[in-house]
Amino acid sequence: MTRSKLVLPQAFSFVTKIPVRITDLNYGGHVGNDNILSIIHEARVQFLRSKSYSEMNIEGISLIMHDVVIEFKNELFYGDEIKAFVTAAEPSKIGFDIYYKFEKEKDGAQVQVVFARTGMVCYDYNKNKIASLPAVAKEKLMQ
């Protein structure tokens, strides 16, 4: 079976903490894979906010996610707090990638939980078409 293998950037420009909610759990008693994607979304929104952006307004254009890769490393449970590292990388004419590394503390040590990448494309909802990544946004996001 072929597995996805992400190569994470050396450094992350943003870090936040996200608590695991009881509603994030599945019938197995741990965070479900669908909820991991929701937590990735939360981390992305917080990262963009730290740059004074939102998914609907990056220098006048919006973002859509065109793909995602998630590597599951360890389980998360109710009461865990995720330390979410986030950074933008690999800009192109029409978008960029966002990388995520989630860790939790267990027995006094940091444990890797999730590695992920989302491919983001710039989009103009007024014209219903893909747009160029504004130079100002590229510079700001890659810091």
C-alpha cells in the first residue's frame, strides 16, 4: 500500500493551542479523522488572522482549498491540547501551500500527532474564477 509522506518545512511561523472538544470524538473515543480536518481548518483561520487576513479576503481575493494530505501519527483524546504549528510555503502564481504540525504533551514530552498540508488557490468569487496571488499577500504570508 502506497502511503503519503510529507516533508515538513524546517521552521513554522505561527503556533497556537487548540483544545480537543468532546464533540471532536468519534465512537472509538478518540478524535475522528473528519474532525482532524476541522481542526486543521481552525488552525488555518487562526494563522491567516495573525496576518490580518481571512479566507474570504486576502488583499481583495479569497482562498479555496484544492487538496489536502494528512498523516496521522498518534491519537488525540478529550482533554488533550493541540499545539498547532502552521506556516505558508511554496507560493505559485495562483496559490500556496500551508503546512501543519500538531503535537500534544504526554508524560511531560511533546508527541507528534498530525502532519498535514493544504493546497490553497486564490479565487475571485465575483468573477467565479481562479485569481493570481497578490504580491503583497505572498510577501506577508511567507514571513
